[in-house]
Amino acid sequence: MLLFQLIRLLLRAIDLYILLITIYIVLTWLPQAQNTKLARWLQALCEPYLSYFDKIRIGMFGFSAIFGILFLQFVKLGIIQIAKFIF
């Protein structure tokens, strides 16, 4: 039972982090919002993770946020499959 609750908490944390990355992406498109306290906080939270995916470029476009979110989704699916196997 405790393991099930920990898995649910981990899945919710991944969902929350995906949401934070999405908000960060939207804020980077808005020049007025980039200097706000929220934008700086999200940058400090999201950029260390997204920097792992900065090396993946298609042309001159960076898709680090998309690849970062896709990776988190795959991790989430893997956790769900492991949980199904355990329970």
C-alpha cells in the first residue's frame, strides 16, 4: 500500500514538472514576462533539466523542451508498467 502511494506521488510529481516546463516555455515566448520573478524561478527549476537536451537540434531550432517532456512521459509510462507488474 505504501509503495502504491509512493508511485502515485512520483507520477504526480512528474506531471507537475511537465506543467512547470510548459509554463516556462510559454513565458519564454513573451518578452514582457521573461524578467518576472516567476520566470526566473521557473528558469532556475527547468533549465538544468532541459540543458541535457540542448544538444539535440534540428536545423537552427532547439527542441529541448519537447524532448524533455517526451522523456518524462516515457519515464512515466515505464513507472506505470512496472507498477502494473508489481500489483
